[in-house]
Amino acid sequence: MRGYGDAIVSRFPIVGTTHLTMNWGGKDRWWERRMCIQATLAVGAGHINVFTTHPSKIDVAVQAPQMVEFMRMFAEPRILTGDFNLYEDNPWFAETHEVFTAQGYDDAWMAAGTGDRATFPAGTIDPAKRIHRIDYIFHSRTPGLVIERAVVDTGEVASDHCPLFADYVWDPSAQTAAPASSNADGSLLREQWDGVQSLGDLRAVIAAGRPATQRQRLLLAQAPWRIGGRYGSRLCGWIIAPLAGGYTVWIAGDGRCELHFGSDRADALAQPPIARVAPGTALYTTKEGGPVSDGGHTGSAQWGKYASQRSGIIHLRAGERRWIEALHVTSNGREELTIGDNLAIGWQLPDGTHERPIPSARLSPPDDAAAVPLWDPTIILDAGGDRSVIGAAVLAASGRSASGAALCGRVAWTQVEGPGSACFWDASALSTLVTFSQPGLYVLRLAIENHALSAFTHVRLQVASPLAAAPIEHGLA
């Protein structure tokens, strides 16, 4: 994968981070994937979710909807920044820009810009030579979040782009709390069974009543990205038609998945699926030029790869409630041919509006799932607390997802500060032994990457004196 760096630097505390590896439009450029990274900032009495990105100029129209869907996973207010490689005279500018504005975001420059808005190329104060606006800031239309100004700094040059600044004032108390009933009525139930490798096996474990490895409610008809491998899942609940007329429904997923639709669960499963992603025949070209079968999967929210992903016209009455159930087994294809496990359901309303994925306003969970917790992407880490030690310390850390999902990603202990060196018995384990070469204050960092999610925390240890330097063999003390 070619590297294009993204970073968020903040004077406010960063209390959580995640990232999305975006799908791309050109299948011969698998090594040039782009990312959208997220950080939750503790600002005053509340939090602001900030995102930054650097999409490909070729694929920005494909990647913009993925960013919108990714940001929906996090509470407002939301601010997105980045070099979008999107010239205003590009033929797809209006379409891509509308992806954000139609979903409740304002362009900071259009809302409060002053002076020259072109950001590229930098290195000249002549507006005739600096002709392109390709750097953008979008913000959610959140009560209490007010933009005061947006300005391009054409002064000192630090890169080939001029920096774009936006000043905001935020009053957390101005946000209106969601009705208490929204959590109970605006979600679908997601269940996951680890170790399941086929749709037949998934149907069997569900029929046998085997307890799910994890259960969450989702406020969107879209499962979390990249949370594991070799599992089967079910996404189910009620969907409510807002208008009378004909609907078209889509499914997207990284492995074999199928979508059932009916008056209730029994009726839905008694009929053939209305849409599916099946073993594929499409060929990709690797970087070396060789053809590879994709094995049957789509990228995240990639709605048009197979004709089978799309249902026929389904006629519904306004307010009519139908059961929807997606069965999904993750792909075991090559890593470079998929951005990771994903599942999403979308539809087109009778008036032509696309809701892909389907939002919470159209959803209701199964009647017995109201008490199931909402999925929360936050990772909670506990490194054991600051303390004083003599020469060595046992680091008994713990980590979990805020929604209760198991963590199965990479763990890394590292030394940040200290007068000497810290030696970890196993730097890739949550609980491990660490010894120190010199007394003094040490700061250690614990980080975990749980597929698409990541988090870190620190612990400060005041070391009184080092242990005697005695050799330790693995497994013996």
C-alpha cells in the first residue's frame, strides 16, 4: 500500500481514535488505498468528533459516501477536514460536494469564508497562479456549533498547499437530547457467531439456538467495519416504509451474504433472498498484472458490483412494517482484494431518494432486543494506574469495547519517557512484566489496534531502584 499520511493534532485531549480504510474505484490500484481517520476530542463539558482524510482524485466520488457513512457512527458535532483532490471545475465536483451537504454538513468556506479561497498550488501570492480549491472543511449542522470564519493562509509556505483555517464556537448545552424512545425504536439487532465459515453453518447454529458470541443494536443498517475474521453474523429487525410506492433494496458485504424480506421472520426466511452477494466471477488485476478471482465480496457500501445485490421492485404502503434479515459470512479472500469485513443494507424510496445505508428513522429492532446495548466503537483501556515500584512492575492491563465486543487486535507496550530503558517481558501482551535499568520516573504507553479501531493510554511508574541484573530464561525466573 502506498503511504499518504493523515494525522490529527490537537491541543484538546484525544480520548479515542478510529480509522476507515476506504474502498477504491480502480481495481488495478489496490496498493493506493486511502483512509479517513477519526479522533474524539474532550472539549469543555463535551466531545467533538474530528475526521481528516486524503482521498484519491480519481476515487473521491466513490469514497465520499463511505466517509459520510463512517462519520454517522459517531455523535455530533462532527468536523471533517482534508485534501480532497477535488477541483471545483471537475465534472464530479457537484455530485461529490452534494454527498456531504445533502447529509447535514456545511462547507466551512461557503458558510463563512473570507478572502481568496484557492489553496493549490502554494508558493505564490498571485491568485492568478494559485487557482484551485482542493482543501475543504465540512461541519455537521449541530445546534450549538457555530462557525465564525474560514480563511486561507497565503503566507509562509509549508507544503504545496496553503492551509485552510476555520474558527468555531461550540456550546454543548445547546444540543437537544434525543427522545428516550429513539434507542428502542431506531435500530437493528446484530448478532455474531465466531468460527462460522458458510451460510449453511450459520443457519444451523441459529436454528440450534447457539448463543451468539456478541450482540449489539445498530443505529444504521450497516455493521461495523473490520471487527474480525471467520465469523457469521445476522442483521435483523423491522423496516418501516415512509412513503407508499415501489422500493428497491440493496445489500453489500465482503463475503457471502443474502437478504430476506417478508411480513415477519418466518415469512421472510420461507422465501428466496431478494438480494445477495454470492461467489464471484469478477477478475481483478494484481500489481504484478495477474488476474485473480474476487471470491465473491464487495467493498464497504459498494452497491453496484453485482446485479444480484439489487432486489426487484417491492410495493409497500406508507407506514407498513416489514421484517428484514441479512445473513453474512466473512470473506476469506486475499487481504489486498478486500478492505475487511463489512455488511450494509440500503434502499431507494418511491420518490427516487437513496438511503444507503438505511438510517435509524426507518428501523425498529426485534421485540425481544430492546435491552441489547447499542454498539459503541470506543475502546476502553486500563493500564493499571500510576504507582511507585521497586525495580520492576507487573503490568496487569485490561481492554474492552464499550459495547462489550471482544478485542482481538494487536497490543503494543512502548516506553515514552524515562532516565533509563524499560524492558518488557512480552510487549505484545496486555499483562506483562517490565524491568528498568535506572531509578526514576518512567512513562509507558499501551496501544491496541482492534481491526478498524485503535486506542491508547499511558501509565506513570516511579521506580525506586533497579533489580540486580540477573539473566532470565524464558519460562523460568
